[in-house]
Amino acid sequence: GAVVSQHPSWVICKSGTSVKIECRSLDFQATTMFWYRQFPKQSLMLMATSNEGSKATYEQGVEKDKFLINHASLTLSTLTVTSAHPEDSSFYICSATHSSGRTDTQYFGPGTRLTVL
Amino acid sequence: GNSVTQMEGPVTLSEEAFLTINCTYTATGYPSLFWYVQYPGEGLQLLLKATKADDKGSNKGFEATYRKETTSFHLEKGSVQVSDSAVYFCALSDPQTGANNLFFGTGTRLTVIP
């Protein structure tokens, strides 16, 4: 159990376009989903935390107007990179926590590699 | 504040060698500690965890013991396999906010050669 999927697994887009990444908890309800960004050979950087039905909480330095997060249901959160630029190219990873009260473990998706040309 | 420091890689070992990846932490209070593994092209997977002092987490032959006195959570495996080649991340969760605040180390890349 506790499987998290992401779609797409990789995407290439032109500069100036927007890209949407989906994160789904497949076999559990997720009260909270997290979005991370991982640069090559570096650790994960938390971008934002989203709770179902409420606005996401963004970490300092993350542009909320550029990285739009929607958490419409207990099993789906989306990250939209608006007006993407080459510097947005990165590996984006989501994770989710149970809504059963076991909030101490995050389950991670496989990641989405974004390349902006 | 909360932070995690783990040994820099990359680490290259021969198959069946003993593995240690050091991890130390700084935290206010008593965090839970985790090791995550990231295989090539995949997302992070929880490898093991420990939630209180002296707890030992174990999985797939890997072990780590929560040492409060040395603020450490070193990862060990007695005999590594080629399939263990991956990046290993040590992490802690803030005890007050739980999984809402997970701090990662920078990761250690392990390569196991036949």
C-alpha cells in the first residue's frame, strides 16, 4: 500500500509555455501533499505543502504565481509551472501523507523530469 | 534549528563489502529519523525509520540505530549487492509538526561493482 504516482514522468516544453504535473495517491487518502524540487546531485528542496481544499503553503523563495498548486481532492494534487523557462528545468517530486493519523511518513512519487527548451 | 548532515559521496564498494553511510542531525526536541533510497530514474522510497532513541530501523539487510547521545543515525549493511546502487538520503521530521516538516541531507551516491 501507500503508492503515489506522478504524471507525466517526463516532459519537454518550449520556453514560455505552461506545464501541469499530476500527483495521485493510488490506494490511500492523502490529507497533505508536498512538492519538492531536486537539482542534479543535490537534495530535495521543499517547494510547498498543500492540504485538500485549501491554499498551498509555499516555502520562502518559491514564487506562488509561477508554481500553481491545486489540491482538489484527497487523492490528487497538481503543480502547474507557468511560463516555464530553462532555469525551471528540474526533477519535480511529490509526496503524500495518510489521512489516517499516521502523519510521520511521507510516501513519494517517482518524480517528473521537466526540460524547458 | 533542524538539519541533517551526511557523508559526502560518491561511495564505491565491491559486492559483498560492508557499508556504512554516516548521518548526524541537529534538532530541537526528539525527531523521527529516516533513510530514503532513490534508485536510478525513480523517486524516493522509504528504506527504514526510527521514532525514538535506541530504536533500530531495519529493512532489506540495512540497519540504522537512533543514537541520541551522538545525534547519529548511521546506515549499515553487512554485504552490499549491485542492486543496492542508489542514492541514499538521511532525513528527520520535526517532532512538533511531524511529516509536515521533513529535512533531508544532501544524499550519498553508492555504487556497488561486481
